[in-house]
Amino acid sequence: MRLRRWKKYAIGAGGMLVLVVALMLVTGWGTAVAAQVTNVFVTNDANHAVPVREQGTPNVHVTNSDLSVAPPAPITDGGGFFALNGGLSADEAGTASAVSVHLADGVSFLQIKSGGANGTTVAYFLGPAEAGNSSIALALARPITFDWVRCAGVETTTSACSMSWVGNKP
């Protein structure tokens, strides 16, 4: 009786083996099966594009809720220029939104102050005598106001420090 059960399972297993071998022979064996897998590779081109869901452009509304902030007015006045001999200071006043500075070789620094000689330093440029630059051009993010300047360095009778500026008067 035990042998009959064994035969029953052996016939079922053998039938499955025959079925698998038949499928392998029909579809191809070894590299032929691998070659068919590469035929399934999906490529996207203009004729076979990947489907996507289209999205529209959102509505954008720019508003300025703070009406106290207005765009800046154009600069129409207020530029100026000064030149100092080395070792001198002077009362020079202005409001600058951009500056161009030139310092001669013997200049240690150019100091620009607001509030007179004892006021607050607004800008300080090292000169060539202190390993600074001889020419400096700056566009300022916000204007500076000054009323006193000092050119420190070798005393000369010619212009050792000069600065020109773009004003800030609309």
C-alpha cells in the first residue's frame, strides 16, 4: 500500500517535470531565454512617451500691502568730489550711494566721518602704505552721510587722497 502512494506522487512529479521541459523547449533554452528578456526592455521616444499628468501654471498675484514702502526715486543730484594733500583733514560733506576712491602710494588710510572730527567713522579705507588698495569703487547698499574726512600718510603738496561720489538726492 505504501508503494501505491509513492507511485501516485512520482507520476504527478514526473508529469510536472515533463511540462516544465516542454515549456523550456518551446520558449528556448539558456541564452535564448535571456535574449527574450532584453526584448521586453522599455525605451521611451517621441512615439512611445511616458504618460504624465499635465499641470497648469498657478495664478500669481503680486501685491504690496505696505503702501508706505515706495520704490526709490532716481538720483538726480548730490554727487561730489574732494581731493586732499597727505596728512590733512577737511570739512567735506555729502551723502553718497556710490564712491570712487584713489589713494597715492604714501597714504596710510582715508577716514570718512559723520559728526565732525570727533564723530562716528562711516568709512575707513586702508591705503597702499598699509597694504591697502590704491583705487576703490563701491556701490553701496544704502547711502552714507559724512561731513569730515582725513587723509593720513606722507605729507605732500599734491592730491594724495581723492574721492568722488554719486549722490542720493531725488
